[in-house]
Amino acid sequence: MHLLPPNGREKPAKAKPGLQELDRYEPNSRVAEDEMTLVIAGVDWSPFHKSLRLQPNVWFVSYANPEKKNDIVFNFTFFLSF
């Protein structure tokens, strides 16, 4: 995401190569221990040319319910624009 300053004349700021996200989800506020938390962390990397992007990342899903086990997902995305 690129943001322009208030005057709109300067170049947009460059995006940071690292990415992270934290989400909390509660599907039903009347039920106890149904919340889940999602944490995503990764890197947006262009090793050769700006049209090729490699995005390795890891997803960690945590559940409030002790009967459910937490999940870890490793993901690797290749993005090519032409």
C-alpha cells in the first residue's frame, strides 16, 4: 500500500519488505472458548527483477478451546507480473 502525502506531489513511500498481520475472530459472543487468533509473518522479496516476487510466510492459528490443537502453516508464494 502506497500513501501520498497531503500535498499529493511527492512520490509515494516505498513498501517495507516484511509483512505481518494479527487477526482475532470470535464467531459467537454467547459461546465461551470459540475465539481464534491468526498471526501471519513473512517476507516480500524480489531477488532478480521487480516483476518476480517471492513471498515465504508462516501462519500460526491459535484456538481458545483447549480441545483444539494450534496450527502452523508454511506458505511460499511465487508472483510474476508481465
